[in-house]
Amino acid sequence: MAYSDFKTLDQINEKLGIVINEANKIYSNIEPVEVSQWFIETMKRAYTKAITIGTEVARQALIVDQVLIELEEHVPISFFLGTTFNVDSSKGLTGAPDGLISKSHNQLYIISPVIVLVEAKKGDLGEALPQCIAEMEAARIFNDRKNNNIPTVYGVVTNGELWQFISLKDNTATIDVCSYTFGDGGKIIGILKSFI
């Protein structure tokens, strides 16, 4: 079993013992950041191209990856794309998340604390929620093993156009049922910055 084998929220509850809650507009009050001119110019070309191509790979490479690069301009992080993150094979917590953000400057290998997991999908965000929560639980375990018990791990599922956020705290995953639109990216980056 791997992260991608988690297909339902019921599986998350049964196999990982995580309680699933929902909330609405948890992050709506977070202020957008002022994005760089580089990001504005990049998104003018990349965003439309990603949506037109329409694949998960295009959305990841042309939108999500650019968001992570811009985020690094606002807060010190390292991020990893498609890097193997095998934490507990007995629980099915193996595989390579689309994106993983660490509150560390080390770009050579993943260092605790891992604070945000990103899962990019082509269509329905709901289909990505179980996989993302499994990755978040792996991050929680990883952080604990490194004696870096941060209170909350965050997750993001996106198709590039819509972004949905999840928090994992005290064995409870809270899904913000509000989907935030990309806009100029400032709000999305502002929310990600608030997690760090």
C-alpha cells in the first residue's frame, strides 16, 4: 500500500485512526501577499498553458512549482517535488508526494519539520483529499521521530485553479470545504506563508 492507495476518507479513518472534520472558510481572513514581478510575468504565460494542457503534470510544473518558488521568496523554506518519502510501510505511508515543504534551509534531503504536503490533481479535489491526509500523517510521524513535535501539519490539494486546505492536529484532520481560487496567487501564497 502507498499514499495513492488511500482513496476514501473512510479508509483514512479506519486504517490510520484519523478523525475527519470539516469547516468553512478557515483561511478567508488571511491577507494576500504582494507577489513578485517575476511571478506575475511567469503566471501570465504558465497559468493559461497549464489549464489548456490540462494534465496533472502540467498543472504541477507550470502552476504549483512556481507557487513554491514564489513562497520561498516570502519565507525561508526548502521544498521537494516528487521526492520519495517512505515513513511507515506497515501503514501504507510510502511514496512520493507531489510537493513537500520543510521549515529548513536544507535542500539536499528532507529535514524535520515537514509542515505542508501538496497534492496536484487534474480534476476533482475531493479525490485527492485521502492521499494528502495520508501524506500529512506520514509527516506527523516523521516529525515525531525527529523529536520535532510541531502541533499542526498542513495539506493542500489543488488542480491549479482551485486550492483546498487541510490541517492535521491531535489526530483530527480538518478540511476547509471552501475552495480558494488562484487569482493572482497572492492569497494562496499568503495562506501557505501563514502555515509556516
